[in-house]
Amino acid sequence: MKLARFTTGISHEVHAGLADGRWVPLSLIPGYEEPVRLVDLLTPEHRPDLEEQVNALAGRAVELDLGDAATIAQGPVWGAGLNYRKHSQDLLTEQPKSGPGSYLRPDSALIGNGGVIELPRQSERVTAEAELGLVIGTECKNVRRDEWLSVVVGVTAVLDMTAEDVIRENPRYIPWAKGFDTFCSVGPQLVTVDEISDFDSIQVSTVRNGEVIASAPVSDMLYDLAFLVEYFTAGRTIAPGTVICTGTPGAAVISAGDSVHAVVEGVGTLVHTVEQAP
């Protein structure tokens, strides 16, 4: 099942996907007439009923353009750094030995798909990085690696920005360098894990002005998806709707006027333009 959220703010209109790729507004479904938060649809008690009703409405489905879909994120966004085998070359540094680099991003950094990325005056070298995002579907803590699929409800695309010159100066500045406004986009849709037959083969690509800057399958990760869920839930409670960004195959330096895409094969594509912040 696929879910897409088309508005941002406190209330969120959600569209649910059919097997043939069409989309049904939840406003057509009894009990879901009012705007619904995505996180409310991730709970186990909602999903079976929702899927049944969406399928019953197949004949009334409407075609929608996901190019205008907004971010699906509405809660904490955790991130893994330097997790693809070649990404460490971007920063001329070594891969971490005991676990990935990590950070927690503020909600104020989130923008909807199609929004403008603003280059802050505080950085002279900003990069954009495509990533696969894991969306947590149930409150969890201390999840063992062999149980990771029991707490992840779906996957999505992520475009992650970094003030790279800041990181080069001091790697301890990761949260500060990733916390600028407009520095994270998540979506435009969520694909539930039951639709994914092979996570390792998912191709993640960072594209700038139509050129593929970096591309690699999930199998190129140093720390796999099961490890990341175990790592980020260790000793802390993770709420439903939390997104875990799993790292990038490579970063593209971006400038005002650029167009940048995060392409996650079979999952979704985020599209953004770049401007200099005033």
C-alpha cells in the first residue's frame, strides 16, 4: 500500500494508493472525511480497515500528480552519516568503525517536495544528498536487528542538505550543519514494507541538473538497514512517524539556480530548485 500526503501543517490530507498506481483521497472513505495525520494511519489498528476500504473504492479512484506532493515527515528525523562505502571520499575522511555518523534534525529544516532549497549565508559549500528513509510505524525501543521489520512501516525518499564546509572544519558540527531551514525533504510518498521484495537492490541516486552525481544500491551500505534500526532505537524510545535517513551514495555541491533530485528507485522522487537565502 502506498500513502502520499499533499499538504503541510497541523492537519494533513492523505491519499492512499491502489495496486494499479491510482490514488484515492481519504475524504471519500467513511471515518476519514476530515484531514488525517500520516502518523495516525501507521498504527496497526488502522491499516487493515483502510486498505479494505481503499480497495472497495477502486472504481472511483482518481489520477493524481505526485509532483506536487508534500513531505510525509512530521516528527523526528534521525540520520546516518558516511554509511555508503564511497561517500567518505566526498569528505576526504575515513569510514567510522563502530557505527555510522549520526544526527537529529529539527522540524524547522523540513520542506515539502517541490519547495525551494535556500543556501544560508553561513556556508559557502552546501551539498545535497539522496537517501532512502525508513519510517517507524510503532513506538519502540531497543529493537534487535532481526526484528527491524516489525517496527518499520514503510520506506520513502529523502533529500538531505549539508553545510559541508562546516563539517570539513569540524565533524562535531554535524547537527548544526544540517539544521538550516529548507535542509531536508522527505516523501513524496510512503511505500509500505510489504511491497518491497528486496531492500538491498533499491537504487538511490543524487541527481543535479539532470546529471547523476552518485548512485548505488542499498547493498553498498556499510551498516545495513537492520543495524540502523537497532542502532537508533538503542536506549531511546522512538515514536511512530519518526524517519531514519540511512545515508547517501554521494553528495552533489549545489548552487543557486540548480535543480536537484533525490531518486529512490521504486519508491519516489523528490524535485527541488536552489536559491540563495536573502
